[in-house]
Amino acid sequence: MWSADIDENKIKRAKQGLKNTKVIYLNCERDFPLKENYFDKVILLEVLEHLREDQDVLKRINNILKKNGLLIISVPEKNFHQTISPLNWFFHYRHYTKKDLVKKLKNAGFEIQNLDMVGNWVFSINLYLSLIIRYIFCREIIKIIMEIVGGAVEKEA
């Protein structure tokens, strides 16, 4: 089993926890040093929307899969609830309609065996709640740290 990421810190943590997995650095939009017809399966979860050249990456993935290889993919669905998501504004180049995704996969040479689109208002509410809680929690933590550090600085003076 292999695992790839673009984030060096995540790679270090993965190498510590995934002892029987080959963990590599891979910027799939630039270099793709993987053997053609090598992998039985590629799992791409919540990655494609972060890539400028998603179509090119899908073609590269198709090349590294063996004949009858399997791509398992997850992407955010483009719908009304996602249009107001802050992820759209800062982290994602796009979200996908079923039609968009089918077209991209077929253009990359994939035969679609199964396609389920999952995305609804529950995901959006969950995202907003987690961002709000994280923001409030982080502000309180920073405030406590500043009080501790400020107190330590005052004692030294």
C-alpha cells in the first residue's frame, strides 16, 4: 500500500503511524513519478477540488492504474448549500455537479461503474458550526496564553 501527500508534516506523521505503507511526497500537478499500469486501486478523497488542473491529474491517475484498475473518488457536490460555503472562497477551485464529474472522468478514460452524489444542508451546517466553535475556542485559548505569557513577562521585569 502507498500513500501520497503534498504536506511534509503530514508525510512525517503518516510514516510514523503507517509502518507497512510506502508514504511519499507527491505534487500530482507538477511531477508524477509513478509507474504506469502499476496500481490496482487509487483512492482520491476530497483532493480533486484543490487542484487547478483536475482533468490532467485524472488522466495521470488513469495511466498509473492497471487494466481494469479502480478509482475511488470523493469530491464536494456543487449545489446551493455549497455556494455559500467558505471552503469555496478560500480552499477549493471548484465543486462538481454529477454531469461535470461524469464528463471529466470519461474524458480521462474512465468507465464509471457507480456514481453517488452526496451533499446536503447537513454538511453545510456542520461546517459552519465547526468553524464557529473553532474560532471561539481558539480565541479563548489565545487569550489564556497571552495572560500566562504576559504574567510571566511582568514577573521577570
